[in-house]
Amino acid sequence: MKNKKELRRIQIKKRVRGSISRGTAARPRMSVFRSNKEIYVQLIDDINGRTLASASSRSIEGAGSVPKIEQAKMVGKKAAEVALAAGIQTVTFDRNGYLYHGRVKALADAAREGGLKF
């Protein structure tokens, strides 16, 4: 059974997904998942149901020894590099029900600095 916090996030997630556009191959949805230890990001083409690119704090060397905000910045930069290498320049940001604050904001700002537009 899910607790109140999880149920609230699911409701917010549905509301956010209703307001953002679906991801396409030209403009994928950049979905963020944040756990207590790690942070993950995927670039998703919702039309074809495919993940075009992804990055996580688990895939970056040395990310485990830095604070979580710094991990999020590293993941944002890595996501921007991977996306630009795949020919993706613009994305739709999906915060996935999390507040746009802290690690989520740091990841988004680093992705913007890396060259992504959203």
C-alpha cells in the first residue's frame, strides 16, 4: 500500500503530464526520477514508446563521493551531452511530480548550460 506522500506525488504527476506536451522524436520528454540515493533522467519519445537517451548518477564515475546537488548537476550535463550527440536540441521537461527545487532544479539548470533548450 502506498503512503500519502507517494499518492500525492502520483496525483501531481498526472496533473503535470496533462499540461506538458507528449514527447516526440524531434522534441522528446525529459523525465526525471529522483530516489534517496540516485537521480536518473530519460529522454522519451512517447509516440513510438522508446527511450532515446538516458543518464544517471550511477553511470558517472566519482558521482558517489560528491553531494547530491553536485551529482544532479553532473547528470544534467551528461544528459545534455548524450542528447546533443543523438541530435536532440530541444526537450520538454517533465519534473515527474517533484518540486522544481533542489536536485531537480540543479539538473535542469545544468542541462540548459550543456546546450539543451526547454
